[in-house]
Amino acid sequence: MTEFIVNLRRLPFPSLVVEPARLAKRFLLVLLGWHRNYRTRKHLDSLPTYLLDDIGIDRQTANQEVSKPFWK
């Protein structure tokens, strides 16, 4: 394994090898963010009105947030 890493450093453009790993990491972080949006909005939708009042949100504002697409 260390031979492979050493050989990567000798490439004329080692960033071309590292860049796909960065892109994959960024893609995973975006997917995780989308999943978080989905989960939190689903949970917000299930909260009763008295709990929404406790956090300072009315039902209309909660519905607006829930109606957003997961990627926003």
C-alpha cells in the first residue's frame, strides 16, 4: 500500500488522483445535507401546534418550510 502512495506522489499531476476523492467527499456531504433536510422537515410536520408555539413558529410557517424541496 505504501508503494502505491509513493508512486502517486511521483505522478506529474498528483492532484488529478486526489481530486476525485475530494469530489466524492463533497458529494457525500451534499447527500447527507439533503437527508438531514428531509428528516427535520418530516419531524417539523409531525409536531403539534403547542410545540411549534414553544419554538416560536406558527403552523403556516412550518407548512412553508415543510413544502420546500429537500435540496433547498
